[in-house]
Amino acid sequence: MLRSKIVVGTANFGLDYGIRNSAGKLTDPSIADICEVAERNGITTFDTAQGYGDAETRLRNKAPNKADIITKISIDQQMKYKPGDITKKIDRSLSEAKQKQYYGVLIHQPELFYRSDVTKIISELNALKREKLIKKIGVSIYSPSVLELVMKNFKPDIVQVPFNIFDQRISQSGWAKILFSMGVELHARSAFLQGLLLEPQTALPTFAKERYSEIFSTWFDYQRHVGLPADYLALKFVLQQHWLSKVVVGIDSAKQLQRLIEIELSEDSIEINGFNFQDEGLLNPFNWK
């Protein structure tokens, strides 16, 4: 069986998440079906976070027995760090997820690296790693611009970063090559730009129509030219990057997951040029509103 790069993202297990999500939080039967399809197809990694509502709790009884779970922790920016803060968060999180060890724990706020006490936070995470409560530690970032600061403080085992047809900053900046050569696991998220790349032309949100109409016209013209659907082009482009270890994808249904597995198993490769943008208004969903 092919070792899948696909990671099941769980934001919509606990939140009404995603631009294309019209159903809200997934039901327990839907989560169970997704986990069953994942296990049957060799997908063993699940990505969650303490900030995803009750996603950790809802995942705990549904994930495969030998699942590798990655979670992300957040720290109140206004509060002073106290020894044991991180341990309490991880202990509670492991308890809620019914896990003995997390495959990965990622810092969810790159801005923490501007704090003077970030070295203490990293030290506590490393202590939990030595105690085997965590296998790998890392960081989830929104832009490669923060990586220089991150790397001054520690060498992460995992870096999770947005990467898709429109957003190729991690590779174009040279950081993908650097991190890969250092043995860092690179995990891509936002392969579909939170679903924006999958929207039909008639259903684009207002900001996309008003500010980026030319970009999206080119995207739709390209799909018609090559005769391939958006989900195939977007996912295949990300999966075929040799420097990526994993690709985190939000799943709305077991049927959708099966479709993504079929795309991964297809032997065709694609080459896409001309869709590399830098505009944060387009690339960062926080700016869409």
C-alpha cells in the first residue's frame, strides 16, 4: 500500500470552518466514516488543535488505533509564561484525545518567537519530548518571513506552512530547500486555499470578484485548457513536491476523502506555471473580510 502524504485536517470536526462548508460542524457518523476510509487506505495522520473547538475530543473515539496525531497549542499573548504551563496544556489535550503520545505538537502562533520567554517555552516542549509525551515539536506559520526568527530559537522537527498553486512562497523563498536539507518535515496546508481554488466562477466570494478577477479568470481558463478539474490540479500540484512530507486537507465527507485518495494514486504528473502570487490580501484568509 502506498504511504499516503494526505493528513486529515480536523478543523471542521469542532468548528464551522471553510469557505465551502455549508453544513457546519461534521456529525459523529460523518467523522467515523472519514476515519474508516482513512484507515482502510493507509492514511494514519490527523491534524488537530486546541483552538478547533471540541475537535480533539470528537476525534478520540474515531481515529484509528495507531493514528499519528498532530496538535497545535496556543498561548495567551497577554499572559506571562510560568513553568508548567505547556505541560498542563499537553496533559489536558492528551487526556481529551485519549492518547499516550502526540506524534507532533506545533506552536500555533509564530508571533510567540518575538517574546523574550520563548526559549523557556521551547525548553518545556523539549522536556515533554524527552518524556516521550511528544515525538516531534514544531511550528505552524502563515508566511516564510518568520522562519529566520524561528530558526534562531530552535530547529523544529516539523514546519507546517501554507502552500498551493497560488501561494508558493515557501519554495520560491528558498526555505523549502533549506529545511528539507536539514531533515525538517515540511507539512503543507491550504492546498485548496481554504476551498477558494475549488469555487466555480459564478460562486466566487465578493472580494475575489472585485479585487482578483483577472487572476481567477486565468485560473478558470487554465482548467478549461488542460481539461482537468480544479481539485485534481490543486492537490496533484502540492502532492508532487518532493520536499513535502505531508499535505493537510480538510475533509467534508468520506466521499470527498476517497476522491482525494484517487487523485493521489493517479500516475499523471502536472506542471503549472504563472500562478505564483505574493499578495497577502489573496493568500491569507484572515484578510478576506
